[in-house]
Amino acid sequence: MIKNIKNSDKLKIFYTLKLIRETQNQIIDRYHPADKMKCPMHFCIGQEVMPSVLSLFLKKEDSIYSHHRSHGFYLAKGGSLKKMIAEFYGKVTGTNGGLAGSQELSNTDINFYSGTILSGALSMAVGDAYAKIYQKKNSISVTVIGDGGMEEGIVYESLNLASKMQLPVLFICENNGYSTHTHLRERVINPKAFIKVKPFGIKCTYIESQDPEKLYLKLSKIINEIKKTKKPQFIEIQTYRFNGHVGPEGDDHFNYRPKKEIDFWKKKDPIIMYRNNLNKKINNFKKIEKKFDLKIKKIIDDAFIFAEKSKFPKDFKKYNYNNTYSSVVKKFYKNDIKLLKDQEKHKPGQGGKSPY
Amino acid sequence: MENHPTNMKKKNKKRILTFADAIKEAQTQAFKLDKNVFIFGQAVDKTGHVFHTTEGLLKKFGKKRIFDTPNSEQAETMFAAGAANNGLRPVLIHHRVDFMAYTFDELVNWISLWSFKSAGKSSMPLVIRAIIGRGWGQGPQHAKTLHSMFSYLPGLKVIMPSSPSEAKGLLLSSIMSNDPVIFLEYRALYNTKEHVPEKPYFIDLNEPRKRMSGKDITIVSMGASVLTSIQAAENLKKKSINVDLIDLRSLSTFNVSKIFSSVKKTKRIVVVEDGWSNGSISSEIITRVVENGIRLKAPPQRICWPNSHVPMAHVLEKEFYFDHNDISNTCIKLMKS
């Protein structure tokens, strides 16, 4: 078990925290009045801790199936910022060819998928994990859900399946206390989601701290265990979204959450806290941070330029169907499509008399 | 018809299989052809073996390839989606299509649009087999077909076979297709028999099949209704009315050209469908014929279920379902107009 975290890993975490935060800020700043990103977006300012730490433990063959507040996890999985911004612009160079937008940001190349109808992604991760076992791979499936998503029935069907079938899934719940504008207290008896998961025989971990290093130690242990035992585990992290539920605009003028509560969480801003922490521990930290800032600014600027320059998609209809078959079919027919149409060759009968 | 099993008895000893056996053979061959194919669903590996269509598979291939699940239609469906997204070819079975109502979100928001939203970079090669239709006193929750609801969704292929040899070729194609397929098996067909070639073969998932040729009237049908239509057509032949009969096979992505050229010839069309007429496949076919400006000699007709849920009582069932006489009578009326 890891007890000490290497400085290089600490800096990687800090870099990802900042990359996610700054990307969100820049999108929010540039959204209006430019009006070039014309899709709803769910930002994750304040919730950067989980993706930033998780990013250190995932390999390419591991997959993430995320909720709709997905930008952080996409970047944590090594997703291209250029393709992400291009997707928001609705450009053909985007992750989804401009057909999905922020809400369903997905990229097969890095095994990252997301969707906005709450809990389907969590369930999909279970089947994905079965494929990993089936093909004897040592990778894991990660799925991220919010406290709102944890209320859907499919979640409990999926937890049961994953537990019963012993599949290597890491279930992550980012509990930010609100389903859109409705507080947990209005929705459930017990605000902690993991309480509902335990009875399925799944090992659960609950994290209140916003300290990335505490999470690092827990995650390294959990992911090791999942790989070794091939059993699912569940981790819930208490977190808070600083921005509004959706869109670049804030929504606190609806007064759905107390100012006291917002201030409490902003005081615990994971980036500010971790910066203070690292400043004490790492030599020349301020210089390093400056370097990070410059690098991040450049990546983001480049991404926006790339998105601006990219073309809009022309096709959409053709993507509904693949209209292709497994290569197995080609073994039977030299020109599969043509010969498949020539099915009269198998000369079926009439299948007998009507059963009625 | 020359290939009708009853006409083949003297000629040769061709293999005759039931619809259920043909489905089983397709799955067995798919298992052998591609190690990524697996079957799962509630009680698929035991007792009734889904109307005998999965019998012996567990013994032959083991529980990795075929397994039972808890009663979790939603999670089962997304399990299939996740497995398909990661390279496997799942076949999920529901003993009645009615249980698929649980899985509306999975079909509508995930599976049907998976390829689309990835701009063609991802695919979803899965099959959902479901048993549909009339059965002994099955009543409102166990006898629906729901095929037109599935066909409404872009991205899904909806297949309804009408005979054993059709079932084998269509199921093999469905399993090897890179698109998600809803494969609907009319319950009454399982014991129907005909010659089924032994080697694996694949049938185009977009191409209807001409079942009978005639110059007077076009009947388009699907699934078990094709057999009822054949019965009607044979009776009509005695009255010198020759039917051009098309088996639609594929309910959402069918190529329309066979239907058009038939209707251009006969100038009369009847669509026979086991399902409600509101928003039906029949409505779709007739609309396309009319939109295309094909001149008809008589108003197009639909023979469907009444827009009512399915009654259980035996006497009402008789009233609810159409039979071959209803089809012949409609055709005779059309010929007079």
C-alpha cells in the first residue's frame, strides 16, 4: 500500500485541478457574447478533486462512463481539449463530430463515455466490465454518478448485477447535495448514498475531505483491490458545485441554496487549499505554478483557435446506422452485401400452414 | 408453391426444422463463428429454454456464453450495451416483449443513438430477442407486439421473421450486424416447420422478400401474419385472384422498391399486421405508396388489430384477432372497386 505520495504525482494532481478549473472558467467567459458554443453545459467548478486524483490511476484500456457534469473526467482520462472545445462549437473535428455537445461528450479513442439521462451510463459500465472479464483483460470500468442519479431504479439493478457477477467496476458518486435545485433533504431519508449500496455486498468508502492526498491514498488502495479481487467497489465523495446547475450563468438568484452554505464550501475550495499545502512542501512551488498557468493558457487558447478554424459537419443522417456486418460474414460471401440480397438462393419454403 | 414442405416429401429427404430449432441452430452457429457472442436474460438457460430455442447451449458452451439474470430488464439492457460497446456481441432475451417496456430509456436514449452521437465511431452490435403476440389466454400484459414503437426510433433495426429458414438467416445476420437489432418472434410460429439449410447463411436486414407472385393485388405482411396471408392468397387463387405477397422482414429499415414495383403492377394494396393500426407499420407503408404518387384502382387497406388492448376471454379473442377470411374478404372487396 502506498503511504507516501511522490512530489511529481502531487504536482500532476495540482496541474489537473488547475487545468479543469481554468478550462471551465474560460468556457464560461467566452460563452457570451461570442455565442459560438450553442449547447447546454454542466460545469464542475468546485468538483475537480475526484477527476484530478483519479486521472493518476487510469490507463487507456480502463473506461469511464460518466454523468453529464463530465468535463473534468474527460480531461482526467486524457481527452483532447481541442476536440472537446470543437465539440462545444458543433464542429466536425469535435469528439462526437459535433453531433452530441457537452451533455454527451464521448470519445472511443480514450474509452470515455457520458450521457445526460441520469443513470444509464452507470449501468453500461457493468456490461463493459463483463467484456473485460470475458476477454481476460486486467483493466477496470469506472462510472461516475451524482447524488441525483443515485435515485433511479436502474442503479440498484446494476449494483446487484455487478456484485452478483463479481465485475471489476469502480462506482463513484459525487454527492454535491443538489439535484438541479432540489436539496437532498427534500428527496431522501438519508443523504449519504453509500448507505443504500452496502446491502448489495459492495465495499463502500465515504470521503468528506477535499484533500486530494487523502483521496489519492484511498483510491490507490481501492483500485488495486478491484483489479486483484475483480469485485466492484463504491466510493462516495462529498463535494460542491460552485457554478450554477447548467449554463455559463449562475443560478443563485433563485435562492435555492443558503449563502452560508456556499461560503462554507468556497472556503474549502480544493485548489486554494491544495495550493497552500504544496507551497509549504515543495521548493519553488510558485515558479512551478506560474509555468503551469502559462502552459494551461496556451493549451486552452490553442483549443479555441482549433475550434474556431474547424468546419461544421455536413452529414448526420448516415450515422444512425452502420449497415455493416462482422468480418465473419465476409468469410461466407466475397461481396457480402450483394450476396446477402441474393438470399433467394436458400429457397425457403412457406413455413407450413398458418397456426390459426 | 414448389418449396412448400408438403410438396417436398416425395422429392427428397431435406432437413425439416421447427422455427424454434432454426433459432437454436442460428445461435449455435453464431457461437461457433464468433467467440464474442453470448446469450443472457431471465431463465434463458433452464426449464423451458425460451420455447426450446436455447436448449443444450449451456452444456455445450458453458455459463460464460449463456447465463441467467435477476429480474432487472433495465440493467440487463444496459449490460448488453456496455458489453457491445467493448467488443462483445450480446443476445439478450425477453420471454415477452411486454417486459421491454421497462427498457424504454435504454433503447430511446442510449442504444438507438449510440452510433449516431459518436458520428459513426462507435457501434452497438447487440440483439434483443423478444417473444410477441397471441397465445393461449395471454391477455393485455402478455400478448402485445410493440414492433411499430421500436420501428419509430432511428438507429434500431427491427426484424420479424415469418418462417424457420427465414428466422435462421435473419438471426445470424442480426447477431453479426454492427447495428442494434430488436428481433421479434411471434409465439405461434415456434412449432411451424420447413426445410432449413444446414450451413450458416445470412439474409440482408433491409430487404423484403417476395413470397408469392400475382398480378391482381399486393399484400404486404410480416411475421406470423405472412402465413395467414398465404392461406388467404391460396383461397383467393381459387377465385382467380392472384396475390403478390411481400414479407417485410425488416420493419424499420426496409427497402421500399419491391413494394413500389409490386403496387405499380397490381394497383391495389392491403397491409396485414399483427398490431394496432394507430401509428403502425401499415400506416407507414401506405403513406409511402401514396406519397410516391403510385396510382391505385382502389383505396389502400389495413388489416390490423382494433385500437384496443388485448382481451383475455376466449370469445373476445376471436373477435379481436383477424383471420385469413378477413384478409380474403378485404381483397375481394378491393377487386370489385
